[in-house]
Amino acid sequence: MIEYKNKKYVCLLDLGFETIRGKWKSIIICHLYKGPKRFLELQRVTSGVSQKVLTEKLKELEEEEIVERIVYAEVPPRVEYKLSEKGRELGKAMKLIEEWSVKYYGNK
């Protein structure tokens, strides 16, 4: 058993999957893997996610240091989200899973 943030996990893989568990986190990471995005741009490309849920998921990914929030000192303020180095490594792993999915399920 592994304990992290007061939760218990069966193994490190279980803990790793917790980072992308749920519908929106992996989608957010995939879109940010292509480059930084502003909030509304992210909301647009992840069609179907509410503003509230997107905000929650981005905060969760920030807390895990997967996503970085960059605030530019401009008027009006501009905020962008991008993957951290840790997030880019996770994105690479997710790309491998995507390639596996294309190989075995792409022709369905």
C-alpha cells in the first residue's frame, strides 16, 4: 500500500492514474500538450466542460504541478495555462497510450 495526501493506493501505477482519473483531466493535458492555452480557448476545445468543472480540474492539475498558470501583468489581465515539465512527461506517456489505442481500435 502507498499513501499519498491521506489516500491509499494499491501501487504506484494506481497513484499515477489518479492524476488523470476522470473525464476532463486527460483531455486538458492532451490539449495543453500542443501548447499553452487561455482559459476560454481551453473551454472551447474541450467542448462540453462547464466553466466550474474546468476551473476545478485546472486547480487540481496545478496542485499536482502538472499544469502551470501564467498571469501576465496586462490590462485586462491575461492568463495562460501550460504543462510543466512534469506535465510534459505525463503527456508523452499519454501519447503512447493514444498510439496503442489507434493501433488496436483505430479501425473500428
